[in-house]
Amino acid sequence: MKKMWVGLILLLVPLVVNAKSAYWQDYFENLDGDGILDNYGTWCGGSYQYGGYTQWQDIKRGYLLEMGGCGDMSMPNLFYPTYFTKGNIYHDVVNGKVKSSDESILTGELKPYDYAEEKKNFEEYVKDFNALTYEEFIAPLKQDFEEEAAKYPTKPTWWEYNGYETEPKTWWEAYGFTSEPQNAVVVTSHAHDIGNAYLTVSADNKNDIKITWEMKAVDDVEPDGITDILNDLDRYQSVMDEEEECQYGIGDAICKPYNFRISSSSEDQDLSKLIKALKGKDITVLFVNYSGAISSSYFLNGKDITEEVEEGFNYNHNISMETSIEKENIEQLVEAEDKIFIDFAYHGSLPAPYTVSIDLSGYILNSFYKKYEPEYQCDKYPDEEDAHWECMDKLNEVVYTKLNDYFKNTKLTLLYYNPETKQMEVIKKDILASESGIVELTFDHFSSYVLVGDYQLLDAPKASENIPSVPKTSDNIGYVMSTLFIGLSGILLAVKMKKCKE
């Protein structure tokens, strides 16, 4: 049926707006579709875009700038009534208009929608499904959905397989509509800045409705984005939430609040502008690093910042058991069975005392599994599931008992590596990790430190030439490379840093 467009007014709001933050303007422009925001979709995954038919009523949308994911395995060869738009589709709209409450944050676009892609989606699915042989239809079901496969000794019709009571003859029936949509329009939301704003949509013979967006920045925002927020707090106060970072182990979780989070910053990531904007403000930025089974967390509140930092400053570090820029020198000074290195690289001084929490629970847990698994050999029951899990239960009981005892009874010593004497010096004794395996250390500057459990200090080599020279920058500020190296009952953690003299 041919669609009739009666008196439809298109209001295309210009996408060039006066957003105050250059970072967030660029961020949203780089989204797929020049800042087009996703509305809710029908399922998570697939090649189509989110959005689709929406009833004529007020709606709220949230766009949270943080990491996430989703997706459950779905049966193969199903039909999905996909909408190929990120916007809201409305039917029976005459003289449609859209207006933004704040064009620096959000603009709207209203135009006709013809459902061409949805029709194509339906027709191609039916064609492809009907072309399947029974063997092609049943094979993927047998692989991942054996119970479902048993229901189909023969190939079903496409509509029976999808749960329809009768066969839909048209695309719009397959999509659940009782008649072909008339005068359909799509309203697309274009973001330009974080904040709260809404679109007012109006049409003849309809009450005005609102599409409200809340766009907040919480986790894993780039430093430049956080810097823009900190430099204009009055504008961005509404987008800031307080979250918690929790470290879980064998005991109670340790949770601390933060406002923004940066994960695994790269070596060339410059935090100097962020530190300058954060200084003096009661706002906390969480820096998180993951490496293998070990994670570290550093919470920096702006009111704790006392020093300026140089351009290029960052908290990047790499955790490794095998490599360190000072591995050879450290091994000649401290005898320990295993070693965990964390290498830092930055220019300049610290803005505040550095209190880092290092979660050793995963590493220690893996160590005990490696030690006791050969005794139980649970993988020797590949075809006996009950026997396998009974074996794993016994192994887990032993491992977690050892883990509890380990963190309850192990006392650590903090040692300092003196680069002038090339010797280790005792800084603090009787340090205990938390029950959940968290070691918390505070430094007012980076040098060379070693945290050890059972250890033995060795004499320095008489003629050691292992300490490399320190490269200098053009402004004579030392290039710092730190190595943190923890040892618990032979597990060694040391922090290494090089500074040049002024």
C-alpha cells in the first residue's frame, strides 16, 4: 500500500552547535552517525542498530559513558524483528516537529520513515530459511541446543519455528503490527555534550511528548574529557556520580568511593592537565591497572594534591613476573623464589603521596592451585563429570584454606633500594596484608622498594656495573622508570625508579 504524507513538516535542527567542551563535542561527533544516540534495541548483538517503533508517550533514555557488554547465545536461524534505526519511530504523525531544551547538549531530527530495511529484513529471512535443507537447519541446533533439536524430527516452517500461531503474510504482520504503518516518522537524537536535556516532539491532534536524555561520564573516560568537566564544574555538576571500586578476595570486600575512573593508561598518556584541573577540588579520580592475575588501584583526591607535575606525567605501569628494567640488579641483592615486577615510566615529581593498593589474591591463589593440582589431578576424569567436580571441591577446600592462612599469618618487610650504595635498607617491618589479599603502600616519591615475606639479603656485587645511566630530557628533568616488586613467602615485589640529579 502506498503511503500518503499529509502536511508533514520536517524540522531538521542544524548539527553545528555551540558546545562548550571541545573534547565532548568531538567525542559525540565521532560516534557512529555523527553523535546519534542509541535507543533501546530488541536484543544485544547483531549487525543492526538500536532503536525502533515507540508509542507516543514520554520516554527517558540514559547514555552512561562506561565500559560494559552483554549477549546471550540465541538459537540459530531465528527471525528478529529488527529496526534499522537508532531513533524513535512514531506512526500517524501529521505536521511533526521536534525542539531541543538545550541545543548545546542535544539536538533532534525528524523525518519520514518508510520501513524499507525492515521489509527487506523480513523477505530475505523467509527466503533464506526456506532454502535451508533439513540437515543445514538441524546441524547448528544439535551443536548448541540439543533439547531444542529433539523437537524437530523434520524441518518446521519458518513461522512455526519462530512461535507464530499463523503465518504472517507481510513484513508488518511479522513485526507485530495489526495494519501497515501510516505517516511514520523517526526522531533521531544527536548529542553534542554530556548533560541533561530533552527533545519535545509535537504533531497535529496529539499532546506534546518528551524524549529525555541523561548523559553522564563515570568510568573509563579519557583524561581530556575529565579535565573539561573539572574546568567547568558548575556546568557539569549534574553529570557526576559517586561510584565505588571494590576489591574482592577471601574476606570482606574493600570498597572506596570515586567520581571518575581511568583504566590502564598508556605510557604516552599525558595526565598533567588533569592533575592541574583536579588540584584543590574535593573530587576523586581512580587509576586502575590490570596485569595478569594482579590489579592495583590508586585513588587521587584533588584536595590532597600539593605539587605541580610536568607535561607527560602519568601513572602507567606494567606488572610482570619475568621482566623488569632492574631485574638483574635486584636479584643480586634479595634472594626470593618468585618475583613480581611493576614498572612505572613518567617525567616529573608526584603531585601527592602515592598510596597504591595491590591485589595479590589472584596471584597467590593461582600459585596454590599450581602447587596442589598435581596432587589431585582433577582433569583425569574427562568423562566423569561428578568425579571431576568432587575432586575440584576437595582441591578448592585445600587451596582456600591455605590462602586464608597465608594472608592471616604472613608478615612483610618493606625494603628500600639505595641507588648510591646499591644496597637494600629496611624501611618498615611487620606489614600485614588484608584478609582479602590487599597490600597498601604509601610513598611520597618513587624510588626502589622491595616488599618481602621470607627473604635473605645478599651482599652487593663488589664491582657491579648493572645500574644503567639515566637519560636526560631537554629541561634536565630525570626520566623515571620505577619497578615495584612484591615478595610474600618468596613472592617479591619491588618498586624501581631512576632520577637524575639536578
